[in-house]
Amino acid sequence: MSPVVIIDLDDCLIPDGTAARAAIAAVLDELSITADDLAVDTVLAAARREWRDNRQVTHREVERVASWEALWADFHELPMPREIVESLVGNDVRAWRLALDDLGSSADATTAALAFRRLRRALVVPFPGVEQALKSLAERHELWLATDGCRSLQRAKIALSGLADRFQRVFVSGEVGHPKGTPEFTAAVSTALTEGRTVCFVVGDSETTDLLLAETGGWPFLRITDEMRFAGAPAFCRCP
């Protein structure tokens, strides 16, 4: 039985925060609004305000969805009470309306929201070296993915990235019912380690969620940073 490598998705295999900023800037450019860092920060602040003001965002399905992710997440089919779904659908348009008002623009919020979804989807591209690193690791390991967020968005990202067929197991916090880094999430992963499977190491960029997953599982941790990209992950393997 091959040892398992547990891998994070956002800002480990594919860009998240930088991609969100790039997509926002591209939307503003399409709307003929100055797309500098201050304008992008204004949009992100409005998105954060709209998302956090919704009391339904604490539901287990969406509690780990970031405000910038909510600008392109699909909430329609999530297994939540209808009133919660209805409160979340349209979040993107409302957030863009706030942002455009803050920017002093009368541009159409729905147009902005649709543009962001289109442009953000186009930026779901693996970091350089990721595909080769996964191929190298897969020669001696099972690859499992562990990610925070709602199932609709995280599963869509995996599909758009072209990496879906690389992973034997995928754990999404919205599906597990507990955030990554909690003992309950780790227990769900541990329970899947059947037939003598062991974890070689955990890979992620977060010192909280990813590191906690490794710590609560008792597994080695490799942190992805600006200096250490995922392309170097295979060299971390300590398997005999």
C-alpha cells in the first residue's frame, strides 16, 4: 500500500488571493474604472462587509468560504435549508453594488458580477511545476486533497484546474461538516486511512488550518511559501 500525501488546494496548487485580485482589477478595467491597488482593496472591503453582515454564513456548508470566494461561488444546490440558500444567492451582485458605490461608479452591478465570475474562472490554472510535482509524487504515493470551503466552489476549482484525476480522495470542509484543522476533520481523514495506509506528509500554505491538520494527525508538515513552492514537494519525501 503506497503512503499518502495530503495536499491543500488554494495558494498551494492554484492561486487564490492573487487570482481574486487580478480578476477584480480586470473587471474594473472592463468597466473603465481605475484598477489600482486601492480600487481593488475597496472592492474586497465591500465584499467582506456584505459577506460578514449575512448571519447565515456560519452554516457548516459555507463557514470556510472567504468573502472574495463568495463573489463566484454557486450556492443554489448546496444541501442547506431553503431560507439560507436564498439569503446567500445574489451575494455577489449585492457586494459589487456596494463596491461600485464606494468607488463612485454607476456601473451595473450584475454586469460586474458576471464579469468577475468569467474572469476568475479563467484564472484557475496550476502554479508552475505543480503538474510535474504531482506526477512525481504519484509514482510512490496516493495523493489526497484536503481543502476548506463549500463543496460547489471547491469541486469546481478542482475540475477547472485539470487536476481532478490526480487525487484518490478529496475532503472538502463543507462536505465533511467541520473546518480543516479541527479534530473532527482530521478524524474524517484518519478514518479513511484503511488497509494499513499511512501519511507521508501534509502539504499546505497555512500555518493554522494546514499545520493543525498535520499536528492533530501526527503527520509531518511541509509549508508552501513564496520561497518554497509546491514544485519542490517531492524532495521532501522521507519514504525509504
